[in-house]
Amino acid sequence: MKKVKQVAIAGAGIGGLTAALALAKANFDVTVFEQASQLGEVGAGLQMSPNAMKVLRALGLEEALRSYAFVPQHACIRHYQSGDYYLKSPLGAAAEARYGAPYWHLHRADLHNALLDACLHAGVRVTLGCRVENYKDQEDKVSFSLSNGEQYQADLLIGADGIRSMVREQMHGQESPRFMKQVAWRGVVPVSELDGVKIQPDACVWVGPGRHFVSYYIRGGKLVNFVAVEERGDWQQESWREEGDINELRSAFSGWHPEVTGLLANAETTFLWALNGRDELTAWHQGRVVLLGDACHPMLPFMAQGAAMAIEDAHVLSQCLEQYTRAQALARYEALRKPRASKIQAMSKENAGLYHMHGGLAGRIKLQAIRAAGQFMPQ
Ligand code: FAD
């Protein structure tokens, strides 16, 4: 059996572009198809932990990203009103010394642009406005149709097409995500518009009854990113681009610490999304088709590891394809990646209620145990 040469990727998100770059650097012939007619990540922050930074460094992106990064000084968990610390764990230079790579905060658009530039430079073809619609696994090729009416063939199709993956659906059938009875609001506020509100240079989770709030700087400290999570009974739209009512958000967090209310007072817009839980898939590959990132392990955001796991997947998949024949490579990729990503997926789900102070003192003690249990940041 031969090694793969020509690779097609459905989806130019963070996972798809990282895979494209890693494969192009290893001399594969790579084409990416993206359904959106324009590339541009929606405005929100990403915490890039050292595990993901090691891959970005190996791909030569660390220097290109440095001026866009913000280096948080601590990972903190704080009381929603008093601001008392349940956890204050050093990041910054301490994290870099401990894990061998930095812990950075990035704007998604900055990471996405750096990946895209590097892909184009490495010879990746990126076709926009082209949805991969269905595939047919043939003996010597995989063929698929595109939304522009064309047919395409490759040795391998990578489904990096996100949480509502068409490739996953064709491989496994339709699934039914479960609403976790929580919604998340997100937004960014320019520091120049903070009106004197002082935000600590940390990755901070503010915990309160039935709600929590995450805040941190991005883009070299020019913007503050926030994610506010609230328990809800019935809302289920799963889109990050659903505009929310900023006044409703302000009133949901009124009475919270001045860092939180001050940030929200100066926010102009916010977006809302429903949090859905999903079970582990039985398999990540079939024949000449393989899944990566949110397409195979969509996770709740409570470990800040969705993009990091997609980046790790991309690196491992590329290395396996470099070393082995196609069937061996896909089996090895799944064996290496599935246990780790599934564990983080399960831990993210477990953390869902943890930040909402259910159980009073027991909840507090559990929070303090997060660090000991290594649940704040995987290594
Ligand atoms: P996506 O980024 O969803 O990309 C999929 C791409 O495929 C899209 O461009 C889509 O248009 C395209 N596509 C879809 N269907 C098709 C098709 N049929 N044909 C062609 N193209 C298609 N992760 C972290 O590691 N750290 C964090 O701090 C963090 N914070 C987050 C905060 C928020 C508000 C959210 C929403 C998520 C956060 N995550 C974080 C998770 C992370 O953003 C996702 O896990 C990550 O973006 C997944 O990347 P992906 O490439 O697998 O999918």
C-alpha cells in the first residue's frame, strides 16, 4: 500500500489550516476548501496553552505571532463579588520555564491570519466559497462534490469542518447534541475605551451562583476578551454569530466585582451561543477519510482546549502520514489522539457546573482542588 500524496481538506478553520501547513511543510500536495466566501475569524480570544504553542513553534509561527500575543501573569479563580482568590497560579515566565513553551492569549483572527499567510507561502491552495458536499470513497481515490458543481479527487480527505461537520455526519450519521442548559456570551472591549477600569493582567475566571465570567487581554494588551456563561432553561441556537442584547448581559452580571461590571459597562456588542454536550465518536476515520478538531471532538469551552486539541491533531496526523502508509497512518493517528482528546472533552464537560458554586462550601473546596487535579491546564 502506498503513502498518501494528494490531500484535500474540508474547512479552513484553525484545525484545517494547521493541518494544511504541517502537511505542505512535509511536501504533501494540499488543497483546502472553505465554504465561507471570505476568510476572517469572528472576534474572540483564544488561550493558547504550551501544548498548542509547541506545535505552532515547530511550524515556525512563534515569531510571527509574538507581537500579537499577550502573556498572562497568573491563572486565577476569583469570587464574583469580593474578588477573593480561590486560585492564583503563576503563568508568564514561570509557565514557560515549567512547560517549555509560553502560555499566550491571542485574538483568533491574528492566529488565523498567521496560519493562512504561512499556508499560502508553503504552496497550499485555498479555495473559498466552496462547500464540500458529499464524498465517495473509491478504491484508489476519494472523490467529492463541491457546492460550485465541480467534482474533486484526492488520496485523502480530511474533515476539518467544525462542530456541524458534514464529513462526520456522512461517516457516522446524524447525531443529537444535548443542550447543557448553559449559554455563553462573548465580546471584546478596546483598552482605550475602558474608562479607567483596571483589569488585572491574568487569565481570570470569576465564579458566582449559576454563572461565571472569564476575562483576559489579547492583541498585545490592546483588547480585553470576555466570555460570560449563564444557566438557562431553553435556548438552543448553536451559532457563535448570534448577536446578544448587551443590556441583558449587564443585568445578568449586575452586582458582580467592579472589574466585571466595569468591563461590561464599556462593551458595545456581544454574541451568544448555546453550549451543547456530545459523546465520544466510535471512530475518527474510515477508508480514505479522516476527521480532525471540532469535527470529531467538539468540546465545551471549560478547559479552553478546543483549538489546542485541533492543533495537536493536525501535527500528529501530519507526522503519521509522513511515516506510514495511509491505512497505518490513520490507525496510528486515531490511536494516539483519541484517548487524549476524549479525556479533555470529558473533563471540559465535568467542569461545566464546577464554576457555578453549586453545593456551597463543597463547591469551593472542589474549586481549590482543580489545580491539584490538573484540570485547569493540560500538559
Ligand atoms: P472551526 O474553527 O469551526 O473551523 C471549521 C471551518 O470549516 C469553518 O471555517 C467552516 O466555515 C468550514 N466548513 C464547515 N463545513 C464545511 C464544508 N462542508 N465544506 C467546507 N468548509 C466547511 N479553544 C482553545 O484552545 N482555547 C480557547 O481559549 C478557546 N476559547 C473559545 C472561545 C469561544 C467563544 C469559542 C466559541 C471557542 C473557543 N475555543 C477555544 C474552541 C475553539 O475555538 C474551537 O475548538 C476551534 O476553533 C476548532 O477548530 P476547527 O478548525 O476544528 O473548527
